[in-house]
Amino acid sequence: MEYSDELTFADYFRAEQEIYRAIISAAVMCRWIAEHDTPPTKQEAEQMVLEVNRQMCEAWGEMYSLAVLKWLDDR
């Protein structure tokens, strides 16, 4: 098997997804901090995770389209 420095689209897209997840997670956390004076309970933290997942689903089409364009440009 020959080694290649080129990223596959799957590798590239996973990296893009992680960037989006980090940004969305930070936004959800900042919103929590702005609205509450106490740290989240376990149940509230689980709700925050669900909110991040929901927003990731909403952003998936945009992420995929942008990742395809960026990946093709980098090739």
C-alpha cells in the first residue's frame, strides 16, 4: 500500500465537523453562562449536549457543502 499525504474527503469532513462542534458548543455554553448564575446540573448539561447535537444536525448541509468546496479547492 502506498502512503499518501492527501487527506481523503472523509478525513477533511471530520475535521470540519469538529470545528463546527467546537464553535456550536462554545456558543451554547456562553448562552448558558449569560442566562444562569450557577453551574449546570447533570440534567442541564445533558440538555446542553442535546442542543449542540440539534444545532449540528441543522448545520450539517452547510458543513457538507462548504467542506466539499474547500476540499476540492485544496486538491
